Amino acid sequence: MKSKYPHLLSPIKLGNVIFRNRIFSAPMGATDITGDCSPGPRTQGFYELRAKGGAANVTVSEIVVHPETDQSHMMHINLTTVGNLAAHTYVADAIRRHGAVPSAELSHSGQYAGTYMADKNKKASLNQWGPSDNVRPDGRPVKELSREQIKDIVKSYGENAALCKRAGYEMIMLHAGHGWLLHQFLTPYFNHRTDEYGGSLENRVRIVREALTAIREAVGPAFPIEIRISGAELYDGGYDIAEGVRIAQAVEDLVDLIHVSVGSYQFGFFDTTLPMFDPHGRNVQYAAEIKKHVKKPVACIGGLSDPAQMEEIIASGQADVVYMARQLLADPFLPNKVAAGQEDEIVRCLRCYTCMAERPTTFTRRCAVNPVIGREIEGMEVAPAFHKKKVLVAGAGVAGLEAAITAAKRGHKVILCEKSDKVGGILKSEQAIPFKYEMYMLGISLENQARQEGVEIRLNTAVTKEYVEKEAPDALIIAVGSTPIVPPLPGINGENVVVVNNYYLEKEKVGDTVVVLGGGLAGCECAVHLGQEGKKVHLVEMRDTLAPDCNIRNRPILMRKVVQYTTVHIGWPV
């Protein structure tokens, strides 16, 4: 069978290593880093899952190279902590045994040291180090690194790279983007030095070249080295893509792959980790521009999830490799599904930030659409049932679909009934809001999976007592969903009133001036959508805050959109 994605699935050689396709798994923070900064067993399962799913490369994030000046609670690699090197070896082995290349990202947080520490008191007592004296937006002072400290940090990059190779990692990614230390040296926004590490681009890039040289000396001539840079900073005072091109050109002789991201932690991660409001692949343009000016292969990243879009990126020469992070949490098996021609079963990332919100709150990794994430070592396989049964599922929303799929995988005969003419439940309502379309597609993907597993789907079929008695199932699963709360207000049943769940069916009722009653997550998102359509929107909420049900990572960007597109009335009526 001829592949629809020949460029995406073609191998690529970097250094002396052949990667089986162009789909790489981007660095994502581990799930159970131990107290001494070693990878725990859940971390091994976390990274292994992406390899099992068919990614060509799985990058382990982030290994701190110089704990003396960067006391962030991220992974270390050393010979002094009992079990540390062995734990990394197990992670690399787990990735490799599924045919993927294990890669290690070497990093230094610089002025953001302590960012991921649970102990906030200890975090406040740390020294933050950077290229120049500075004061962070949160008021913490940043101290300028001395030449001696810089040389020691550079040396540590080489030492850590050697240990990574010894542990079994087969590629090194040097993190020089997103506002971390090496990026802080690259940008004049932070780097105000007057010595050989500041001023001209040649001087600002010096520490990066020294680190790359130390890594090359440690790993040898044919070992692949990748550098991750921000192609542009996207804020006032930051450098633009033209400077990003010059940075890439200044280091390309020392690397095998140039990984182009954008943005900086200084002004939020929303440029780096795109929200649902932004187009998929928005940041690919920066990789494409850099690729025009360098000879080494270039990788891109940024809200990618559609195989057709990724195929076009590679085929058109915008990039040589595509990276995904959150999408490979939502569906780690995307690469295998693409290779098998099962792209209609891919579960798309919602870009809801659930995965990122759990890190600072519960210190775990979770995904809104993939319950396996963070629980990989508890068992991936669905065990076959000893006794096969007839199972009737009432309701074909997301819960009913998942229940039907799981029961079918166990070998049961499954009948899934839906009283309407389409599956998807409440997800059907999301098809009318472009930035939430992936939620609607989730229902379609689950329907395709259910049919693939042999589930019999009966539409326009209400499950009544009589229906159950007639079918006589061995088990009945009730997944009929919820009913929206509609306040008993005068006029609430008027022709000009639309319940948000029915908006996709009654869009024509919504005029140019709209009142959205209810400022929870759904109300805020609906109000933003209507505002984006050019309508004058009044968002009314009886409480004193909006969207308290929105997670801590998603809420700030949602609130920016609310302010941009609506007039807010909180605490109303009084």
C-alpha cells in the first residue's frame, strides 16, 4: 500500500544514527523525579510510551548540568548519587527497545533556577545566576556569572554529555532557547556584559559554542548533537527572526540538527507552547526561514497534530523533522497510526494545558484525553475477559464510547446505543467553535476506534427499561451524560435564548449584540468565540471571578482573550 505520508515516514540520518521517520518526541518533564533528582520508574514508563508508539526519537527533558548554580528540581546525571546512572540507563534502554533513538536534553535554568522546586521557601533562598546582574519580574535579584563560573559550567556540559553517552543515550540536545541560561547569553535583553561574552553576536554566542565544543569532545565526531534555539523572542526588546538566523548560522558547524522553537519564559510560555486559540503550526515559519539560510537539517515544533500538515512541512522543505510534545501525550501511537493508515483514529491534543497544570499542583503528569499518562507502569494492556459477555452501553458520549471500546477490547460483545442521530454527546457542541474543534474530533476518533473494535453502534435508539429487557444484556453501562442547569429567569425560554450546548444547532439565533449568561469555562470560551466573530459581547457572571473551573495554566491566556473580546460584568446581579 502506497503511503499518504512518504516524506513524514522517510528515515533521516543525523551523525552516524539513522532515525526511522521524521516524527520526533519533544522534551517533556518527567513524572516522578526522585528527591535526589534521579529518574524514577514512572519516568521510565513515561518516555517508553512514546517509543512504543512509533516516534523516531524520544528526548528526555531536562538534565541540569551544573547544580551548583542551578538548583532546579529537574533531573541530574552523575556518578556520585547511588543508582542515578543506572536509572538513566534503564530509561535509555526502555526507549531503544522499541526502535526509537533515546536523546538527552542538557539544560541550565540560569536566572530561573528553582522554577520547578516544590519547597517555595528554599526556592526563595536560592541565588539566581545569569549573564548580567538583573532583577526578575518577581523581584528576585540575579547575579552575574564570573568567567570562572562560566568555564566551570561549560566544562559540566561536556562531563554530562559523556555520562549521557555512557548511560546509553544516542543523541544530545543542547537547550539554548526559551529563556534558559544559554538563551539569556544570546539575547541583548538580558546580556549586558562588556567582556568576551557580551556585546557582539560573536561574543554572545561564545558560551554556546564553547558548550557545543565541550559536548563534541566528550561524545566523539559522529555522535549526533542537536541545538534547540528560539528563532525569535516575540516581545519588545527581544531579537527577531533575522537575529535568529544569524544565531543558527553561528553554531551550525558544531551541530547535526537545528531545532527551532520561539519565545521566552520571561513573558510566559504561550508562544512556546501554543494555546488552543492559535493556529496549528504557527511557529513553523521561523524554522522555515532559518532553513533557507543554513546547510544543516532543521526541526520545527508548535501545536502540530495533523499528519497531512506535517507531511506538507517536510515535503515543501520548510523543515526536515517535526517535533510534537503534548500531541504525543494525547496519542502516543500517532506515528504508528500514520504508518498503518489509521489516521482517522488519532486522538488530537485539545491544547487545554491539563498536562502542564498538573506539574506545579500535584507534581504529576496527566492528560485530559489519555488516562494512561502518568500511569504507564500500571499496565498498558487491556486484559481479555475470562467470560465473554453481552454488554449494552447507554449513551454514546465520550464516556460511553470509551466504555464500549474497553469492553470490546476485553472480548465482550458490545452494543452502544445513542438516542440521537450522532455519537459524541456534549462534544458535538464544540464543532461550532473553531478553537475547540479538536474536542469535536475526539468523538469522531473514538467512534472510529469503537467500530474498529467491533462495537455495534445503534443510533436513534433510546435505552428504556423495555429495551433492556428485550436485549437481555449481561451488563448494562449507563453513560447518558448530564443536563445543563438553566436558571429560572423571566424570558429564559424565549426564542432569542440559546443554551450553549445547543449553539451549534441554533447559531442563526445569535445576533450582533450578545449577552453570555455565566462566566465559567464554557461561558468564557463561548464569549471569546462570539467576540472573535465580530459580535459585541457582554459576559455576565454572578460570582466575583471568571472561570474558576479553568486550570492554572490555561486560565491566564483565556482571561487575556476575555478582556480582548468581551465586556465583563462580574458580581451581577447584586
